[in-house]
Amino acid sequence: MESDYSGIMPGYNHQKIEKKWQRIWEDSGIYKAKDSVKDKKNFYHLVMFPYPSGNLHIGHWYNFAPGDVYARFKRMRGFNVMSPMGFDAFGLPAENAAIKRGIHPRKWTYQNIKTMTGQLKSIGAGYDWSRQVISSDPDYYKWTQWLFLQFYKNGLAYRKKALANWCVSCKTILANEQVVDGKCERCGSDVLQKEIEQWLLKITRYAEKLLQATDKLDWPEKTKTMQKNWIGKSEGALIKFEIRNSKFEKNSQSIEVFTTRPDTIFGATYLVLAPEHEIIKNFQPEAGPPWAENQKEVEDYIKKTKTKTELERISQIKEKTGVELKGIKAINPANGEKIPVWLSDYVLASYGTGAIMAVPAHDQRDFEFAQKFNLPIKMVICPNPPAGRAGYPEPVCPVLDKAYEGEGYLVGSGQFDGMSSEKAKKEIMDWLAKKGLAEKKITYRLRDWIISRQRYWGAPIPIIYCQQCGEVPVPEKDLPIKLPEIVDFKPKGKSPLVGSEKFVNVRCPKCGRKAKRETDTLDTFICSSWYYLRYADPKNNKKFASPEKLKKWLPVNLYIGGAEHAVLHLLYSRFFTKVLKDLGYLDFDEPFLKMRHQGIILGQDGQKMSKSRGNVVDPDDLVKNFGSDAVRMYLCFMGPYSQGGPWNPSGINGVFRFLNRVWQLKSKFQITNNKQISNSNDQNPKLEKILHQSVKKITEDIENLRFNTAVSQLMILLNEMERAEGLGIKDYETFLKLLAPFAPHLAEELWRQKTSIHLSAWPKYDPKKIKEETFELVVQVNGKVRERVKAPVGLKQAEAEELALGLKRVKERVAAGAVKKIIFVPGRLVNIVTD
């Protein structure tokens, strides 16, 4: 690529330089990734694609700009880099924003895509825009629908009534992460628990596969832990508690509870059921209703529970609530005791069996509940071992002021007294199993994924309902089922598509009779669960991506995105990948080999940026005043990438001055038509050493996403180059290459070659030229530092001892013949011991 140097200005005119190179890069297609390049290994670099719900603020740039530094670095390191960009365009964020403004979601979304595309290009990012995907384009969601059909045909998609988070304003189901403190994250309205007919994906079938593969991922440990906790594997026992009614001692009903601590069963003093537990609906004693003596109180409590989200219900800090099913008792199978049965919203119907045996002495939630309602607390696990008499004596146990949740030795547990918890778990389990009252069980916290939304702006679910044939999948040849343009798209409790007769009324693909389409749309998480695959082959209209191209690019080598997606988006993407691998469409089962999170840029007030707080920083203004390169470099320099922090408006001034100094450095060479003063730095060994040290450090720092320390080293190097006398053009070019990923426009402008600096080879360092010849030898007497002296690298112990004992301050403290021993740590210290 030929550079137009006729446009160089006397001063650093960032506006002219950056617009010029962005235009040249786009026209030349420099960042278009070929599927294969001879002698170059493919590298798939990906940042999470954004929602087009408004303008980008500086927090978005913190994801994109430093991420682009890494992509440019890998390209210069000799990789064939694909760094694509697209838009997660369906879903509530864009739709709610459009409704608020009285604009059709399609118009609002594509208007924002245009604006955000311009902003992303102004960053100077090396994205391959030829691979752009937009999830609301029919060419994309055709394959979203196709993927749904593959899940459906293989028994992984099904429809049923289930409880879900329901936003009273948005009038749709919400994912758990879309609910904050009992309110809709998008509109702030109350969220209720509502039973509704909906579509789900059987992610639970993949719970164990997802869990087992988590440890192998090169992801942040915290993120992997969150994945494991969300899956929530528990190994334990399923135990039956028979039910008794006050009027009828014999009853065929029983309640199953799951516990990981069968060793504590003798301490179970009551049962707690989820308010939605099936037995509440099914249990009808022979005397008929009322099935509990306080039926109205129970019904009122169940009704109140429906106003709480799951996250509220399981919160550790909320006050415990509950109601007893009066007149009903359960039989503890271990000791035959009759214990009360309660309902409480801290138990979830969707986790385990929806019932727990409450052991308040050994579970803190049960302890707090028992204290509030004055229920028995019976300690059956003691931390102290048995002592004092033969057999199994009772240990001395502490007085409980809170639940003891650890393991120990059994007390008050009949024939199991004195036994260790670990042994008792198996012994009690086997004992109850022989009586037909228990069996081994593995459960998961993970539940099937609710994917249907009662909203307009989403991909239509490709299912048709026929009175004759039932559920009928849309034939693949008829995809995409396009989202129709409708005027009344506001939420109504049912999908707005219900009002479009042209869309709803169809013929059954099987029998030809009159039928109706499904009107719910797909959760936007479906769209983002496979977009990384489409980038490999975005124009393919016959397959979601060709197997050949998928093999060339996937899995993703590096994925960068916010920690707020640490659970659901990543889990769903992993699920999709594993399903497609099992169905034969992929030859890998994890989508992202390496995952890193950027931190959060806060406002100057230390709060999360939001328009309502008025603390949003507009990157467009910063680019206008300081230039894209300055903004990029400051984002890299402001702190560790994974931490983020408050925006400091004065910080960018220092980076801007640095770039101006880089601009001025070119005058030191008096370069005209590629003529130069010197080709080497033989005249300046100090500069040579710092240059090679900088190459090593900046290379390692970028590779590990330590952008702040890499920029710091560039500043150190510039200081030395400004002072240098024997500075050569090759030294200068090396500096520009190190600068190029951070300030791509300025580096390109100062480059003096026919091809782009971004296609040049990354500098290499010579280990011999960074090797230190001397080191600081610390000299101690009895462990206290007395001297620090320069010593040659490779100093041997005898030489170190002689050097140390000859020092004046050492002689003053060491009498002749007083040395007992000398400790020598090569390359670090000498410690003379006299005591």
C-alpha cells in the first residue's frame, strides 16, 4: 500500500491523519481475512458484538479498542487474523428503546447500526466488515430458526407450562439475569412469577458434559466457578417422608426430598416445601377439602410468593417467611418422629424435588427459619471426636448460636452415634435404601432454558399448530419465516404477532388443513449462542456455515467480553456447540479456547455510566479533540485491562502529549524520500539495550493483555530515543512497529514503506543484547543490610565473600575471627553471620 506523504502537516493533525488512513484501509481491504494464507496460521480474534440500542459510550470502547490492539499485534506476529464485527440486534434492549421513542423497532435498530458502525470505524479498529452479521437480518435468523428445528427434531426443544419471570410492563418472560432486585432490568417494573405455556431447550441433558469440560477452559477462574455454580451438581440421597393427616393416620401420599447430607437426617425437625410443590395441588385427604386446617392462610401465602423472583427468594439476606400446613405431619424415616410440614419461598420447586428436610442445627437458612418460627433445633453432628468411654460415646458438643455446617461425629442418631459424617452418609443411605425409603441421586441446579418471548422484535419460532397433526415443524425449505412488518408492535401479554392474520393463518405442512403459526419469538440469547460460527461463512445461503470454513477458523482463539455475560451467554454458547458437535455439524465441543474479560469504565463519580446519572463520556467528542489514537492509548494505559476504573478526563492529555512527541521525533531524522542518517545504533549501546528490552517486554505484555505496562514501556523508550545521539532509522522503525497496535493511524502516517506497517513483521529482540553485565549485590551482617555494591554477573561465592568482607562498613561490624558462616544467594546477596 502506497502512502501519500504529501499531506503531512507541520504539526500533528490527528483529524486529517485518522480520516485519511481509515479511508485507505477500507478501500484497500487490508483487514479482510482470507480463509487461508500460505505459511500463516489462522487466528480467530473475537470481541462480543454489541446491542444496537444507542450510541457507543467510552465503556464500549474499553471492550473494542484494547481488544483491537491484540488483533493487530497477532497480525504483525505472522498470523492470518480474522477479527469480525456484527450486531446482536433482536431483543428487549432495542425494542424497548424503540417503543419509548415511538419508532418501529426495525427502523430504530438499523438506524443505530448505521451510527454505531461509523463509531466503530472511527476507533481505527481492524475489523473485517465483509463478514458482518446482524441477528435481525433474515439471512441470519433463517439459520437461527434452522438450528431451533435441529434441536426440536432431536428431542431437545419442547413446549410446556412452567413458572417464569414475568415483567408486568414489558409483558414478557425474562431470563434470571434480566431481573435485578425484583424488577425488570430494562424498564424497572415489577417482575412476577407466572405459569405460562412456553418453549424450552433441554440444556439439562448436557449438564454433566458442560460441568466436566469447565476445568479445561483457559478462562478466568472466577468465570469458571460461576459456570460450575450455575450448573450446580449435587450428589446425595433421595429420601421419602410419608404424610399423615390429623384425621387419617394412613395415607398413600409421600414427599421425596433430596439431600447431600443423609448423615444429618436424625436432626430433621420439619419439612419445607416450595409453594408451587405438586403435592399442594394433588394432596386431597379422604375427608376432602380443606386439605389443611388453615387453607386460606396457605393460599394467601402462595399468592404472595408469585410476586417474588427466584433471585429474591433464594437471597441469603432477606427475611425468612413461611406458613405451616396445619393438621399435616411428615414421618421422619430415620426415627419415626412426626414432624410439621411448612411452605416457604426460599425453597424452589425447580430445584431438587421442591422439598427439603430442614435440619436447623446444620443449615444456616433452616436455623434462621427455626428461630423465627420457634421450631426445634436438634444437633446431631458434633465437631469433636468421641472420648471418655468404650463403644461410641457422645462427644462434648458446643452450644449453638448458629448452624454448624461442617462435618464431624454423629450424636443423637441411634445406632450411628459416634460414627464420622463421611462414613455415616453411606451407612444411613444404605440402611434407608434397604427399607425402600431412599436411593442415590445426582441433581443439578441448572434448569431447562426458557426460550419463548411474548414480544414482537425477535425471530419467529418455526412451529405450526394443526388440530389434526398437533405441533408441526416448518419445513426447512420454507425458512426463513420472516418477521412481518406490523404497526401495532407494543407488548400485550401475548405476542403482538397474534394480531397479524396473514402471519398467523397458514396451511398445515403435513395435511394441508387450516392451521396457525406459533406467535412467540425466540429469546435473543438464541441468536448470540451461535453467531461466532456464522462469521466463518457469513454469506452462505445453503448452510449455517460450511464444514470446511468452520474447520479453518473455529474454535475462537481469543474471546473478549464483559464479565456480566460470565454465566448465561457463555453457558448457552457452550451448550449450542456441544449439541452441534453431537449432531455431526462441528468437530469441536467448546466455542472459545481462551476467554478474557475487560473491566468496567466508571463515570468520574465512580458510578456505572448511564444517561440517567449524567456521567456518560461521549467518545465522539474525545476523538474530535484528541484523536482516536489518543483515546485508544489512554484506555490501554489507564489501568489493568481486567479491572477498569473511573474515567479521568485529565489523563488523556498526557497520552496526547506523548503522541505529539512521537510526531516531533521524526524531525530528528531529517528524512526525505527515504534517505536516512544512520542504519544502526552501534554508536549508542544504551539505546540498543533499552530497545531490545522494550521489544521483549511489550511483546509479553500485549500477549498477556497487560496493555497499561506495555504503553508505559513505550513511554520509557521514547524518552531514551529523544535523548539518543546515534539514533538510526531502523531503531525508529522498530519503535513505530511497537507503537502501531496502539496508535495505528499515527504509526501508519510515519511509516516509510510501500506496504502498510500493519502488515510488517513484529520486531524481535536479541537475548544477548538485553543481558545484564552487572547486578546489585546486597551485603548483610546478621540479616541486616549494610551495603549494596555493583558486582559482575556470574560472581562466584568465594569472590562474593572476598568482596563483602573487604567493604569498610562490613569491617566495622565484623571482628577478626568472628565469622561463623556466610550465606550466599547467587545473583542476589551475601549474609555474614557472627552471632
